[in-house]
Amino acid sequence: MPYGNIMTIRSQARVKRGAADRAVDMDVSQTTHRRYQAVLFDLDGTLRANQPEGFEAFIDYAARVGLHLTPEQIEACERAVHCYWADGVQVADHQARYDERGFWINYNRILLDAMEIKDCDHCAHAIQDHFEDYHPTDVLFPDAPAVLAELKAEGYLLGLVSNREHSLDPEVERYGIDRFFYFTLSGGQARSFKPDPGIFMRALRLAGDLPPFQVVYVGDNYYADVVGAHGVGMDAILIDPRDIFRDLYGKRVKRLRDVPDAIRAAVL
């Protein structure tokens, strides 16, 4: 999630060119009714996350400064987090406008506004004071290797597409999941960030020029992942553990481990 994950530098995508990686090993009879040939994954919030997440820490710190939030306010706050980080133009503008602390205080104000908390500017500052002691752990979700191995074994071409500016290669190698991906692609390399179509079109080319309807994107952010994928004709599966997007999208799962079943259930 957002805290500690501001994009920094441009990067290059890695494309594995070995024949074994290019080949999708499947029997034609097994794929006649299969809808997808490739599965593209988001990284942050989908395969890995900060623990505790920035959103969870924000809610905790808001309580510490005396804000008694309703479940409806907490849900509105989480949707606002997703919406904010899906707007790369706005994020870049705010980064240019503020110093680091000012950026996060402004971000806190945006979340407070989303919860309709008025006349509490000191709350934004007080919450940020607590974030000075926020030191999350970088965690690969335990289900990630098994899910990726399962899908690759079934013959799906797998790609990793993230809005980061850094190369994704060091990350996937550190997590030990690089062997699963045919290619990785960052927003910096594509010079396009979700939900803009450019990054998705580049991903389709790296996937062997597959038609969009044969590709599904798996992510956790409705505004960046679902809207972006649909914009180029891809399908999408949204990981939505707390059902915050229940009124916006139907193809949702609660956990990463539910993704393979959702993919298998989709047929032509």
C-alpha cells in the first residue's frame, strides 16, 4: 500500500526469451473452451504488501488522535486510498508541490475529507506524527508462490505489470518468484501508468501480441486495475477482501488463493 512506495526512477522490463518460456505447454483439447491464455498480475497489494498496510496504520493512528470512526467512514477511507493512488497525474503534482512531510499531511487531509471529517486540520498533522514511527515489513503473501506455480503448470503465460518506476526484476528475484513470469513490466519502462491504456498495450505486446480478450488482469485496485484493463478490452479479476468495491464490480475474489478457480470458471 502507499506509505513508503512512492515511485522514484524509470526502469526496464525483463522479457525471458528462452524457448521454454515462450512456449505455452498445453494440449489443444484442454484449451478449446478456455477463455484466457495469459494472466497478468499487479504487484503491490496483490502479490505483496507492507504489513501493517498504510491504510490500516492510518485508521489506527486516527483512533489514537481521538477520531471515532464508523464502519462506513472506514470503508470510504479505504476507497479513497485506492482512488488516490490510481491517479498518477495527481500524485506527481502533489509530489512536486510539497516536501515529503507536506505530501503526507496533504494525503491525510484527503482521506479525512473522504470520511467527511471537517475542521480537524490538526488531525492530519497529528496522524503524520505517528507515521514517523511507522516501519512496516515487506511481505510476500504466503499464497503467492503456490498460485503462480499452479497457473503456470496449467499452461497460462504469466506477466507482472506494476505502476512502479523501478525495475521489477530485483523484487521478484528477492521474493523468489521470478521463475514464474514470462515478462515483467513497470510503469516507468512503459512510460505509462495504470489505468492509462499504454502500459496495458505494452503488456499485450510482451505477451506475444495476444488479443485482449484472451488476457485477464489480476489486481486489488478497482480504479487502476479493473478500469485500466477494461479500457483496452482485457478482462479483470479484483481481489477485494473487505468487499469495498461490491457496488462497482462483480468479478471479485476475497483472497489471492481464490484466483485460479475464478480463472478456470471463465470459459468462452
